[in-house]
Amino acid sequence: MLMLLHRGQLPAHRHHTHTHTHPACKGEMKILDEAPGSETDRASDQERGDRYETSHYQSPLLSDPWKPCRQTRAVVKEWSMQLRCCLGAVCGMQWYSYAALGIIMAFLSFLMDLSVAKLLRAHQWLYLKLEGNSLLQFVCWTLYPACLCAVASSFSHNICPFSTGSGIPEVRTMLAGIEMPHYLSLTNMFTKFVGLICTLSAGSTVFLGKVGPFVHLSTMVGAYLSKLCARVQDRNKDKEAGEMLVVAAAVGVASCFRAPVSGVLFSVEVMCSHFALSHYVPCFFSAACGTLTFGLFTVWSGDRETLQALFKTNFPTALPFYPLEIVLFGFLGLLCGAVSRCYLFCHQWMLQFTKTNSVLVKMLTTEKALYSGMVAFLLASVTFPHFAGQHMASQYTMKQLLTSLLDSRPWSSHFHNASEQLEPEPLSEWSTSGNSVFLSLAVFLLMKMWMLVLACTLPVPAGYFMPVFVYGAALGRLHGEGVAYLFSTAVTSDWHWASINPGGYALAGAAALSGAVTHTLSPALLAMELTGQFSHAVPVLLATLLANALARSQQRPSFYDALSISKRLPHLPSLKKACPLLPSTAVGQHLGVKLVQLQKAAGPAEIQHAVNTSSETQFPVVDSHVSQIFLGFVLRSELLILLRHSKTEPLEKHLDEVCCIHPASVLVSPHSTVQEVHSLLSVVGAQTLYVTDRGRLVGTLTWSEMKRILEDLAKEI
């Protein structure tokens, strides 16, 4: 039961009646959080009063003789204030922080891609230089990614252990209201950036991406920009930080793929349980700044001639697909949904196995670098081009793999019709030694399934979205090649079915599988923004919807939900997937120790004791300690001012006569569920909720208390 109270209903005798204003009130407001009682209070008050008087005639910088370059500092500060006024006259300072976030993340994304490309070219150059010596090529092929993964794991473990993994489950938890400051530290940002470069430089052998860690990096940059913006504007830091984290989640995706619209949709679907409409415009603005900056960097570097889609495609525009192919796209969506359930089952089993197997637990605790090197060596051995790698296009990078799979020309016609010739690219790597493309695609799908599940256990900074996207493209390509081959041989030429585009099926498969694994629809739009092929919007969306319907059946957790459950993060939407009855638990069963409370007849001694024993910003007020009837709350700042005045003049009045007792706008019953209280904290934005039973105060709930409750519930799963 939730009870709503209006501020205007408070009795008149509870309102503030103390009207005396101290001369040094401004100085006192700056040190409200300091405990009173010092012997030097009067001297400090006189010093602050003198400083206040001189502040009208000279700069505060000039009044501090110990600071060097006083005149220069004063001039710089004056120019800074003028610049701030000029910028603020155009638009709010937060809009400059949104633009800066997009530009910074685009620069970091471009710098990361450039570094990874150089390291990959160095590996390929060394491998080709050793041609003719299979043993040395094997050593080069395996040790290079193994060493890079070992370095990434050791670097992350020794400097900041929180930098490993995707980072999206932790960002989702923070956006739900739970504070996790160690995941937003500068050390974590530096470690994750360097470690991610090493992971991506291992190539398609390890088969990992950068989307998740880059979203995490974006939230770290956004957190620092929000602190800077709040300091400049003197605004609410908590509100600024929450809005900036939501914007940063969208910028992270937009900076990776130059896809601003799907980046915002990703932020809505994956990151936020409650998305405010006021976040839409900042998200789109910052994502557009990031996308434009990233595109300009690629043009200036000579990689592109103009701003265009990240992956070039040559789909036919006159007749992109036949109407009856909609059925085949729908079947592909169901197939991707079934494959996603198989992949999620294997992934969840592997997460459980790594936590129960004693050998793996010990290695992942003390020997992370050794484990990463061993797993990377195993994966590289399997993908060696003179072994199974010849059937998996192992020499292609992730970008080359996706570009080749999106080719619109049917590869199977190269073998069926000798008169039709294809260029060496992209067929050369998929049909080495004259093997059928069906065999190569089938081997790729079978091998990459368990390899990707195994790679997800690596304790390195890595993303898991792009590998699934590429895997879905390969699944769709195999389906499209089968359809093209079947109709080119079994159907008469009057139907002209030989012009079926397998690349369209690859595009639909990529969106459908990645959407089913993450339980989102944004990959459908992402696939179209990546390629610029909006002619396949309907079949891609249909396949993604059907795949999601099959993957979401029976309330199964998504990929990110499984990671949150495995890490036991206090993220309620994920915990609901593991235990549907968990959110209906009464909050009264998990109430902790009561906060320090005051009675309305409290004197200076009781108030002094409450201020000294608690650091809360507000204190609940009850009628008496015996009745426990809840009246409202008083602010810590008002109590500190009251105590300071009580030292200069004796105070014989009670608390309710000299302080304003604020009514609580929302009261919670102990029979309210965890889901209801979590929604109140998230939507209403309250920092403290008071739990009352028939008017009696029985406890309080804050975000820290909610975090403790969710962590206790996660342990029961």
C-alpha cells in the first residue's frame, strides 16, 4: 500500500518560525556538513565575515596572498567567466558536454580502430613472410594472439580488475539507480581502453568485439563530463550524472558503427528500465555528433572518400526481393530464434561450469593470464589456415568477414554455372582448394558456436555483440545460398528466381540472431544503418520479430541478463528472469537497522547527538520515541544552523518550534513489494523512502538499502 501526502497538509505549528539571520550566513552554508562544536568557530565566523566584506571590492584570488601569480589567475578566471556567460547565452552548458562526449568517443573509437588495424597488419605481414615453413607459421599464428590475450588479462587484473568483460551489465545496474563508483574510475577507463586494443588485435581467431566495452568507456567519459558540467552550473549532480549515463550508452554504439538512431534505440532497450522522454533529444544530439566526427575522421585518414555506410553493399534496387521470399525470411527468423536459444543455453552452462569447476575457479582467480593464453592458443590452433581454418575464412578480420557475407552475388552459382565467373574476392577465402561454400559455411557455424562460448570466459575486456552479429550473417548466408541454389536448379527460368540475393538473407540473419540473443529489436535498424540497405527493412524486421518471439518465450534471460545473474549484480529486471516470484517479496522482510530519528520535542543535546552519529542529509521526526508516529523529516543543514545559533544564544524551544518539519510526499507500507519500491526510487527520483505501518515509522529505504536487498535476493538464486 502506497500513501501519498501533499506538502500543503502539514499543520501550521510545524512550519519554520525562526527568522533570525546571522551576518555570516553565506559562510555557514558552505560548511553545513561540518560538525559544530569547535573552539575556533567564532574566529572562523569573523574571518569569513571579513572575507565576505572584501569580496565586494576585489577578486577572491587577490585576497589570498599565498597563491602564486595572483594577477594572472584573476585575469584567467575573469576570462573564463566571460566565456561561460557567452556560451551559456547560446544554449545550456550541458549541451556542450553532450557534443564533447560524442566528439571524444568518436576520436577514441577511431584511435582504437587505427591501432588495431596496424597490429593486425603486422601479424599478417609476419605470417606471410614465413610462407613455406608451416611450423614457423603455426608458431606465429598461435603465439601472437595468445600473447596479446595474456597481456590484456594480466594488465587488466593487476591495474583494475573491474575492467574485464563487457561492462554492459554493470552499466545497466548503475542506470537502474545503484551506485558503483569503482566502475567509473579513471583507472578503469585507461585499463579497459588498452586491454581492449590488445583483445581486438588478436583478430577473428579469438572472435570478440568492442561494442560492450566501448559503451562502458562512453559512460566513464560521460560521468566525468557530468561532474564538470555540474560544477560549472551548480546544478544537481545526481540528475546530471543519470542523464549523462543514458546519453553515453547511445553514444557508445553510435561511435562504433556510425549508427545514431539504432544507438539511441539500443540505449532505450538494453540499458534503461525507465527511459524518460526528456532524454531523447540529448541522446540523438550526442549520437549525431559522434557519428559525424567518426565519419570525418575516416575521410581525413583516406579510408573513405565521403561519409557513407560502414559496410559497402551492392544490393539490387529495382527488385531487392520477391514477394514470396517473405515466407523464407520468416523461416530464417525462426531458425535464428532456435539457434539463439541453443547459444544462450551453452553460454549459461559455461558460466555455471566456470564457477563450479575447482580447476577453472583457481585459474580464473590467480592465473588469469595463463588461462587467457591457453584458451587463445587453443582457438588459434583450431583456426590455423593449414588446418580447419581453411574452411572458416580464418585469415579474414571481423570486418572482412561481414563484408564478404553481405555480398549480393550467389556463390553457389560459381560451381553450378561454369560460364559465370566471380572475382577472387570475397569467394577466395570461402572456397579454398575448390571446397564447396556450403561446406565452408557449415564448418564455420559449427566451430564458431563452441569457440565463441569458450571465448566468452576469457577474463579480458571484450564485447560479445559483434561476433553474434557476424555469426548470424553466416547463418543467413547459408540459408540464402541454399535458396538460390535450389531455385536456380529446380525452378524454370520463366520465374527468374536465379537472381535471388543471398546477401539480403545474411543481413536479416545478422539482425535476427543478435536481436534474439540480446532480446532487442535495435539490431534490425542497426543492420540497415550499417549497410544503408533500407530496401530490406520489412524482411529484416520480420525476421528479427520472429526470432525475438521464440527467444523470449518462457521468460528466458537474455545474454546480458545471464551475465548479471552470474555476477550476482543488484539489477532487478535481470533477477526477475531468473526468479519471477522474487520481485513480489515484501520489502518489510528485508528492512535493515533504523536510521537515527528525532522526536518533535527534541532539544539541542539530542539534535547534537543525531548529527554526530549519522551522516544522512535528512532525519525522520516522530511524535515521540514511544508512539513512533511519523510526522515528517528535517534537513541536516537546518539542524546545523540551529546548533550554531544555540551556542550564541540559549535555545529553550523544541525542535518543532524552531525547525521546519517537511512532510514526506511518499510513504511505503512494509507490505509493499520490492518491485514497487524499486519503481518508486527509479521513477519518482526519491533518495529516501519512509516505511510506515498504520502511521508508525518502521524503517527507511535508500538506494544503498535497495542495493543490499537486491544483493541478498541474488544470493538466494
